[in-house]
Amino acid sequence: MKAVFLMRECVFPAKATEAASEATRAGLRALARSDLFTVLLDASPESPAHSSGLAARLAAAIEASGGRVDAVVWCPHPAGYGCGCWGANPGLILEAGARFDLQLGECYLIGASPMDMELATAAGVRPVLDLQGRSIGESLGDNCAHKDHPIATELAQGVEYVLAEERVSAQLGKPRLIVPPTPTEEASRPVVGTPVVTPISRLAAAANRRIRLRRSDVARWMSLLIVGGVWLSLGIAYLLAHLYRVQPFPEVVWYITLQFIPRVARGVLFILTGVAVVLLASRSFAHAFGNGQTGRRR
């Protein structure tokens, strides 16, 4: 699944909870009409204390502007905490990517600062710089390490670039992948704390539940289920064999237990039937927990 990460500053000015301008609202509406998963990121340690309630209010403000947000991800740590949420340690994006099974190499980040561009580059997503009415020098300064990315004057133009890139990819194939740089010694140091992820849309909630079912857990559950089924079958078979020897049955049981079929053929028939039932159960399980990513979102 592909996603567009929106830095909060590109949607809400300063600490406001209303979209900044008509150009911003136009960009949100254009993004809402696409099939791209939309994630709002807030990396600022100066932001007010976050909660699921605030995340819902931010999502509601975006929807009131005609946009859509599927999840809100923020850094809950104070300045100087040394967390791995943003910058050279792109935990905001990595956590969202793991939680919602995103293809980060084909995702986008629209940000407004050099730190946002560093965040995108470190995570391997495609950065787009939103100038927000400033000049390139005012936005990037003279020492920005990451300048090989599109630059938009406003959010609507940045979203237009993303959608154009998606149309080109649909016609000509996947874009060139962004290779994350080799972590520096400072970025390689152990970090503490993780970002907070709040699913908003039903799609995000379904993906959030699916990702918690690890393959190792599923394999363990299936193994125990099969072993338990085999032992249960053996127990029933022993009881039936005993009853056949000591207890007379009505004639209809002779037909129900397929006594008119040779034992070897009868055993093969039961094995094939059991395998078919197991495959049907596995298909239903996979459909229930792995098929919620298709289709358009509301």
C-alpha cells in the first residue's frame, strides 16, 4: 500500500487546528480523491500534549476542509529526549510503515523544513518540499544536505506533483527507489521511545489489527490446531474401533461410516476431505486478515 505523509506544519499553521489557506484546502481535497493512504505526522516537541482526542480533532478539521486522513502519528517526547521518532532516526515513518504494511519506497512525504527532508530521506520515502510562501533560501538555508527533491510553492502544488508521479508510474512502471543513506555513528546509537500511532479510518484500523498477527504467531496457532485435530481424530478413532467390537449398531451406521468402501480407499477419501477443509479454513483466515487493503477508501 502506498501512502502520502503530511507534516502537520504543511496543513496547520503553528499550533492551529484549522487548515491554513484555500491552497491548502485544495491540496487536501485533491489528495482525498486519490487512492493514496494519508498519514498526518507531527514531529514537533513543542506541540501541545497529544491524545486520541486531539488526533480525532485534527482529522475532523481536515475532513471539514474536504480532505481525508487515515492515521495520525506523532512524537510524544519532549525536546532533548533523544528519541528515535524523527530526523536521522525516522521512527515516525518506520512505525507507520510497519503498522500499516506500507511500501515505503513508493510513498511520499510533503514537508516544510530541511529536517522533514532528512526524515524522508532516512526512511527511504520520496520527499516533496512545501515552501509555504517562503523562498528556497529561507526554507532550506545554505547548508541543507538534501536538495534533490521537488519543490512546491504550496500544498496544492505538492499534491499535484505526487499525483502526476502516480500517473506516470501507472503508465511506465514503478519509480526509481529512494535508497536510505548509511546511518551515521550518531544515528546508529540506540534510541529510546517510539511514536504514537492513531488509526482514524476504517482501513487504517483494519490494517492496524492485521499487522499485529505476526507470521510466527499464525504458524504456531496453525501447528497447534493441526496437532490437536490429529490427536482428537485418533481418540475418536480408538473409541469407534472399540464400539464396533463390543456394541451392535443399526444398519444405517454401516452406510454412514462408508463400510461398503474398502478401508484403504476410505482412508484416502477421509484424508482428502480433511485437507480440503483445512485449505478452506486457511483461505478464510487469510481473507479475513489480509484482504482489507483493496478498494477505495471513503
